[in-house]
Amino acid sequence: MYPNFSSPRGLALIISNRYFATMPERIGTDVDEINLQNLFRQLNYTVYVYRNLCSKEMLLTMQTFAKQSQHKSLDSSVVCVLTHGEHGELYGVDEIPILVHEFVSCMNATNCPAMAHKPKLFFLQACRGRKHLFIEQVSPIEADILVSYATTPGYVSWRNSVRGSWFVQSICEVFAKYAKTTDILSMLTLVNKQVADAFESSTGSFKQIPDHSSRLRKDFYFFPGVTKPFT
């Protein structure tokens, strides 16, 4: 099990892109942003939010986040990206893609030695293609990194203009309910079930299933409210 008892537990970065040059406005992303801020603050993370970044700004923000000196004394980190995307790519508001692998690798042991051997969690709310999953490969990541995608490769992710995305709604609901007693991978299985079973598009025709790629080497718990290891 990873130790996760520092206070704060770690730093959390949220990048939320709503307005794009020609792509549709991501109505509902503000709701996701607020829900994620509230969730990770309750889980004892220091949260930083950046909005409407171009691709270069997204990478620079990620690189700057990775260099934060506070990481050395903290036990974990979280990165959430709310944007448009394709398989293996995330879009800045300038609609120039950046590779997910390049973005995530900013937090690897080489680029962020202060977080070496510590869990680094990525939650990516973005489409991964243009297909719809009717009712009827991830880039390699490095050790101690988990990447949780809103949907499987090649498919769209769904978002409600009032309640936010199906994926973030489920993350916030499941984590708030189970984080005290349940490890991250078990909670993500519950997220899969909730997204697959509880949601469908407004036409009733389309569904969604999240996708997770983990290189965690131990169980990870958020341990909200716990300030020292169990004995």
C-alpha cells in the first residue's frame, strides 16, 4: 500500500477548456470543474485551476506543476484535464493536439524526481474519437502512474450541460461515498458500472464506458481524515 498521509495529501491540477476556435463550446465543463475542486479539497489536496489554455500553455502548465518543490514533502498528486480530444491526443483551445503520453510523462521519475515512487493520478475527461458506443490502445505509461479516461479509445464521451460529464459526475459521487474505505482501482470499477448502467444520451441511443490504464505498484487509498498510518 502506498503511504498517503501527508497534509495536504498532495497537489491537484485541474485544466478546464471550454471555448475553442472552431470546435463546439464544452458547455457543462464549469460544473465538472467545480465538482472536482470540491472533491479533491475534501480529500485534502491543494487544488490549482487553469482555464482555456492553448496546447503550449497546457504543456507549460504541466511542466511547471511537475517542478513544484512542495511535491517532495507530499505523498501523491492528481491531474484532471477537461477538454476536447482524440485517441491519444488532447486539444488546447487553439485546437492543436498534444500527445497524452507527452503530457503524462511530465510527471515521470525523470521529469519529476520529487514524485518518484509516489502515486500520480490522471483523470482525462475528453473524447477519444468520433464513434458512438451503441447500447447493442493506450500509450504506454510509466511506474506509479494511473491514467483514467472518460471513455474507451475511438469513442466520444458524454456531457450534460447542467450536471456536467457522466464520467466526472460518477468520479465525484463514487469517491465521495467510498474513499474512506476503498482503494482507487476498486472505486474506478464502480465508476465504470455507474457510467455504463446509470447514464444514456438524451436520445436514449448511446452509452459510454470509461477506460483506465494503471502502472500503480501498490494499492492506493485517499484516506480522507486520516493523519497517520494505521497500526
